[in-house]
Amino acid sequence: MGLSLANARDLFGKRADISSDLTSSDMLYFTDRGSGPPLLLVHGLMVTGEMFEPVVDQLATRHRVIVPDLRGHGRSRALPPPYMVRQLAADLSRLLDHLGIESTAVLGYSQGGAVAQQLALDHPEQCRRLVLACTYSFNMATPREKLEGHVLPALVRVLGPRRFAKLAVSQGAKELGKGRADWLAGLMGDQDRKLMVSACKETMAFDSRKRLAEIACPTLVVAGSKDRAVPMHHAEMLHDAITGSQLVVVDGAGHTLILTHPDEFVRLVEEFLGTAGEAP
């Protein structure tokens, strides 16, 4: 089911504490599935919460899974800028407040991992455990990445989301079959050109390196050994800087390991979260 903060009270009753003075500018689209300890899933750039479709059913058998569309993306595209990571994290914090969720496990994938880090840094009391999958603390750590970071917004602006998506998937997700590749390209292509150009620029500005040592909650870093979009040095950087974090590398997986290795991904997440020992 799809929800916004404005109508969550009717469906969840006492579980959602929604203020009556919310306006359309405050609404973040999300879905709320399953029951048990809460788990917030944070999607990446130029996609929506739908990117978790391959794993959400399995996760919802043991968790109350909250899956928002970030500001400027999908069904939250009406929310105005800025699209900086700090604002996206603040949106998630507000969503948790209105749902009455004091603390949750947070899973951020790709650029969603940057947002998850920011949430853990700015609102540590709301982040019980942290999973950072195929993500980074600074996405322009090498000369090649700096070049790609500056070119990305221009490509999205010139090509538009649909043509850019087809190009990106054909070059960066060769491990996918045609059906999954077309699905992913469709998800990326169904975005607003101007909003995505702005979001790309904000994403490239993210840099949490100096603050990673402040992340105190248990953290799992998941990486694909063949990830070309976010190579292994990013996972190692996160692991080295976050005290006590665990690093798991999925052999042979690329940036789309959530699509190519969904069962293994769920197993890793569930083992880390230790569902049996988590309190709702």
C-alpha cells in the first residue's frame, strides 16, 4: 500500500502520530509493510523505493518495513528543493517521528547509503543499526570519479532521464538479464529531468569522511566484488572509519547485487540485524 504522512493515521491508528497542521510541502510518500522490529529502506539516486521490490517481501516477514520515496524522486517529486543529503535525512527523521518510531534499523543502498549515514550522524537516537550497501562516504575519491561526478549532471540534463537510464543500465548493469535491465531503466527513466540534475549535483557534494568515527550504532557494510559504479575502495573506507563495523563482500556481484543476489542480500541483512534479539 502507498501512503503519505497525511493519511497514515487512518490506516495505522495509534501507531502513527500525525499532526493535523501538515501541508502538502511536508508530505513524503512511503509504503509500510509487515510487522515486527522496524526497518527503514533508503533508495538510491534516480530511482524510488520500488528498487527494493526484489527483497521487500522477504524482509517484511520479520520486520515492519518502511520504504519512502526520497524528496524529488518518484511520488515525492512534488517536494521542493533543496535535495542535499542533510535535507533528505531530515525528511526521514520527520517521517519516523510521525510514525511514532523512536528507533529503527536503517538500510541505505547506493546514494541511499549516504542519506542513511547522515541520518545516523544527525539523529543517532533514531538509528539502532545501520546497513550500508554498495555505497560511499565520498563519491569522488579518485580522478576518474571526479570527472564522472562533474559529467553526470550534464548527461542527465542533455539526454533526459529516459535516454540516460538506458545508457547507464547498458553500460553499468551488464550482469542483469533483459527483463530486469528494462525494469531498472524504466524506474530510472520515470523521473523529472530538472529535479534529477539538481539531485545529482547535491549527491556529488556529499562527504562524510571526517564524521564517520561518530557513527556509534552497529554497522554492516555490504559490497559487490565487481561493483564498477561504487568500487571496493569505498566499502573499505567506510569499514576502516566506522568503529566496530563489519564488512561483507559478495563475490562476483556488481552494483545491482540486490537484483542479482537477492536471497544472499536478505540473508546477510537478517543475520546482521539479529531479528530474534531485536525489540519492536
